[in-house]
Amino acid sequence: MGKNQKKYYAVIRGSKPGIYDTWYGDDGAEIQVKGFSNPIYKGFKSFGEAQKWMNSFEGNSEAVYKRTALKYLSQATYSAIENSGANVIIYTDGGSLGNPGPGGFAAVIIKGKKISEISGGYRLTTNNRMELMACVSALESIKPQSSVILYSDSRYVVDAIAKGWAKRWQENSWMRNKTEPAKNSDLWQRLLDLCDQSSVDFKWIKGHANIPGNERCDQLARQTAMSNELPADEIFEQNM
């Protein structure tokens, strides 16, 4: 496959390491490696493949992501920003290794050209609790009265907020119906309180679809879930 058939170029060693979406021109990968001593670079069909390859080189992952993430936010994201007037963009993800099992959560917060990351985890928890914790942690990190677009690949989270289910559970003393309690009410309460403090528009995105913010969150959450000596998710363990 020739260079013109590849969409993304990952430069590990070059004038400006990063991921580029063109080979030629002032903004392309060629100029970063041409004439550079012992350059390291490779072409890929997708951003996700390029990012994974760069992540395999120790020490590059976070720096490269922050240097390239803004460039590869989708046009749809920019349109959403323009149409809504949002000043904060958040990507979240979470999961557990086993359900229940060790779990991790992560968020990428984008404010203008500033990108920050949050991650954490617990020794025994569930996928849904980690998806919720990712949202809670991200919203706790921003100033109240913010205008936010929050992207999550969790239907559990997005539908419960967007369709009013979580609010109804809260109004019904955290009961889904007359006999079934709503799970994770501790985290839902925190999330609803945070949503009352800012304008938060929850949007569902497909996971593992080469969306840079989501891919980065997935990576951070998995890394955390595999960490040693994770703390206890005390409320979950007490209710088991």
C-alpha cells in the first residue's frame, strides 16, 4: 500500500512527533522526517491504529495525544460546539475486568486549547459504576455554571439522563418501580447534583470507533483497572 493510500502517519522520531493526516505539505508528515537523522514513522489507515502504535513506544502516549487530539476532533464535534455555545468538551469511558471485577474510569476534558485527563479505579466494581464515575469525576473537575458537551459510549448513562429515567428514580426515592430499587443510586445522585450546577448535554458515541477522545479514555481506564493496590469501592462492596 503506497503512502497516498494511507490516511494517518505516526511520527515517533522526527522534527515534531505526532500523528498527521497527510503526507505532503507544510502540515504533513514528510517534512517532519525528511532530513531527520534516523527517523521513526509509519502510515496507518485509521487514527486509532496510529495511536496504538505510538503508545507502544514508552513515554510517547500522553504527550502525543495532547499534541494531536484537538486536530482530530471530528467536524461534528466542532459543529456541536458552535451550535450550542459549549465551552467545555468532555469524553468519558469506564469499565471493569469482570463484572464485578477490578475497574477503571477516565475522562478527557477539553477547554479551548487546554486538554486535561482524569483517571481512577477500584479493586472491585462494575462496568456501569465506572461509566458513571468517569462522568462524575469529569464534572467535579470543572467550574460550576459551565456549558458542557459530554460524550460517552454508555447507553446506560446517556439514556438515563437524556430520557429522564435517572431523575424519575430520584423522585421515586431511588426505585425503578414499586419493587425494584435503582442500582448505583449513590453515583446517580452525585451526577444529577453536578448536572444541576452546569448545563450538560450528554451525547452517545460508538465505542472503539477511532474517536480520539474516546480511545484515550478507554486506554487510561484499562491501564488503571490493571493497576495494583486499587482502593475499595466502599459503597458497592458494602451492598454486595
